[in-house]
Amino acid sequence: MSNTYYEPSDLRKFGNITEWNEDLGKKFFEYYGSVFEEGALSAREKALIALAVSHVVKCPYCIDAYTQDGLKRGITKEEMMEAVHAGAAIESGATLVHSVQMMNKYKKLSM
């Protein structure tokens, strides 16, 4: 029995999402696959972006998958951590910029 909601083995079941809606599942995987093809950005660059975003959205399945993918692509631990820090900086900045709303509301209510 697991002590957490997250089961690492469930990542291997991702392809099963087509079982309950084959049409949408296939469309998703076609889109997903084409997003990660070589383009203006290399597949390696996209893997780093995906790893950073995985941390920002806090998806343990994605973190596992893109850490493994990064290792296969020769991405170093330093590059991975730098990508994660870039994502964290954007996430924290987005949180802090919303404090302007609080500041505006405070000023309005305290007048």
C-alpha cells in the first residue's frame, strides 16, 4: 500500500488515456509529439523547458519523465538545475507581481 497519491509506476500508464476517449487521446498524443519535434528550438532545448515547467506546475510524473529524457539527451545536472531555477524565478515573480493588487487595494481602503 502506498503512502502517497503519486505512484511512479502510473507514468507508464499515460498512454492508457486513449481508452476512455480514443479520438481526443490520439489528438493529444499527435499534438504532444509534434510539439517536441525539432523546430525553431531543438528537442534538447524543449526538454529543458519541459523540465522547468514540470516543476512550476508541480507534476511529479513530468519531473520523472523529463529528468530521464534530459539524461538521455546529455543534459547535465547543472543545466537541469539552472532550468528549474529559471522556472522558479518566473513563478515567484508572478506571485510577487500580484502583490501590486494587494498594495492598490490597501491604499484604496486605507484612505
